[in-house]
Amino acid sequence: MGKRVACFLLFFGLSLATERGLEEKPEKGAWLDIEVLQKKLQLSEEQVKKLKEVNNRFHEKALHLHKSLRNLKKQMDEILESDVIDRAKAQMVVTDIHEKKKELHLLRLDHRLAIEELLNAEQKSKFRSYLKERWRKHHERSPHH
């Protein structure tokens, strides 16, 4: 039974660091740091103000999705830890998990697009370079991605 739970956690596990980052740093979020962007992109005060508003909208929705995913994970843990595993229930929870993860990915896309709407062409180019660099560094540290 323990191996099933471990496999599930590896496959469907949520990033606690991301969740904690969202909960502890609503201004920065787990996704980006406004202060860093302000410096790298040379944002105006008006852009910073709008960026904070965009981040707050993203943050609220992301917290809700992460909470839903945690609850689904608990449901799956209960299913996998039961004496008789109900495959149909597990399949429904897996489907729900995939749907919530899809929503989270689309939310991140919408967040990025909303940020890019605030930027001029030069800032947008710098922003995309910044994201590519972050992605590269993240994947160098996390070979499982």
C-alpha cells in the first residue's frame, strides 16, 4: 500500500513550496517578484500599480485552485489507503486533478498575458527573456521536470 501512495505522490504531488509561496508572499507570489521586474524592466509607477493588481487577481484564483488540488490529493490518499481500492472513484479523482491542473496552467497563461498587456515592446522582450532564464535555471535545479 505504501508504494502506491508514494507513486501517487510522485505523479500527482503538488509543490508545497509553490503553495507556501502563494500563501506567504501575496505581493511577490510564487511566480514572480514585482521588485525584480520593476528593476529589470524599468517599470513606471503606474505599471507597478497595475502589475500589483494583476498579481492580486492571479493570487486569489491560484490559492483557490491549490486548495482544491490539496483536497483532491487527500481524497486520492484516502482511496489508495483503503483496504479495497475503488478504481472508479480513483479515476474520477484523477480526472478532477487533471482538470484543476489544466485550470491552473491556463490561469498562469492568462496572468502572463495580462502582464504583457502592461508592457511596451522593449519591456515585453525583456520580460520574455527573464522568463526563459528563470525556466532554464529552474530546470537545471529540478531534473525531474
